[in-house]
Amino acid sequence: MAAFPFRINIDQVESSLRDVQRDFHKINDTLDMRREHLADEIVENMVAGYEYVNFLLDKDVNLLRRSGYIHYLELNHIVLCGQGKRNRKNYQGHIATTTERFYGHKEFSIKHLRLWDLAHTKKTAWHRAAGSYLLQISRPQLFLEGNHRTGALMMSCLLVRNSQPPFVMSIKNAKAYLDPSSLAKSTEKTIWGRYYKLPKIKKKFAQFLKQQAHEEFLMPAG
């Protein structure tokens, strides 16, 4: 029997991301902070990341427990470097630096994110996903690069583990996702940031995630 009753519908995910890619020049004009164009490589790597989340669901991997850390790192490597051995060889220096930061950054590393999650286990899946995501992308960020994309996959893994649809960017939700993400990215993890600014963003972002719970992105396990 599968550990969880649902998996991510990869075809629906790719369709949504391709729609965003086609209209991204229009979406970009509406954003508070413009973003880089969604190149084919970015979309392909994100689809591969969602496929990897399905693998993690099959293996009952919790990204925010010690046994899941290596897989959390792998999601970041996938969105930035792809999966081919040749690509990974070209990014060896980046991967080594990212790994060191992920485990050992004094101000914010995976252990800090894990402790936050452990303190909020009784909260809703949307609250925990929003809080973990905003902590990951605020300053200092968990990864050198690719925090937003890796964060979307992390949230999706957490949500589906709790029988909720994954978060997938669409034409309709792109601005509502990217604008608060930009605001969080510019927020420092000072006392003011962690206890005043980020909680306000988190409250709205958790509600946003709940509103994005679209069943078409789920399919039965197996």
C-alpha cells in the first residue's frame, strides 16, 4: 500500500507551467519586481522537480527531517542544474558551495528550518508550507540560488503528504505568488523581520495557498 493516497499529476503541472511561460511577458509587466524569462530549461527542470517529489512521496521522505535533507538539496540541484551527469559535472563548484551553505550557514541553515517546522507541527498544512517557504526565501536564504523554485517543490511535497493538492504556478495565480515572494526575499531575518513582517506575509500567503488547492493537480497513488 502506498504511504500517501495521492501523487502529483505531472501532465497537468507541465500544462500549467507552459501556459505561464507563453504569457510570462504579460505577467512580468504586472509584477512589483520583474523576473527572468521562463526559459524551456527552467520549465523542464521544474517538471523534473515535481517528478522527484512523486518519488519522495513513494519513499515516504519528509524533507524537513534529517533523513530528507539530502533530497531537499537534490531538489535545488534539479531546478538549477538538471539531472544529467554531464550537467552536474559542469556545476560541481556550485553544488559544493550550496551544500556547505545548506548544512552549515550560521545565520540560517536547514537545522533552523527544521526547528521551526517541529515547533509548528499542529498547524495546518498551508500554514506550515507558507512559513517554511517564507523562511527559506527571506534573507539569508537557504540556498545560493533557486530558492523560489525549490520552495514551490518543498511546499508541494508537504501539502501532498497532507492529502492537499500541490502548489503549481498558473497564469491566474502568478502575480499573487510572485509579489509576496519578492517582498519576503527582501526581508531580513532580524527580530523585526521574523516576528513582525514575515508573520503578516505568512498569514496572507497561507490563505493564498489554500485557495490554490486545485484537484486537477492530484491523481491517485499507483
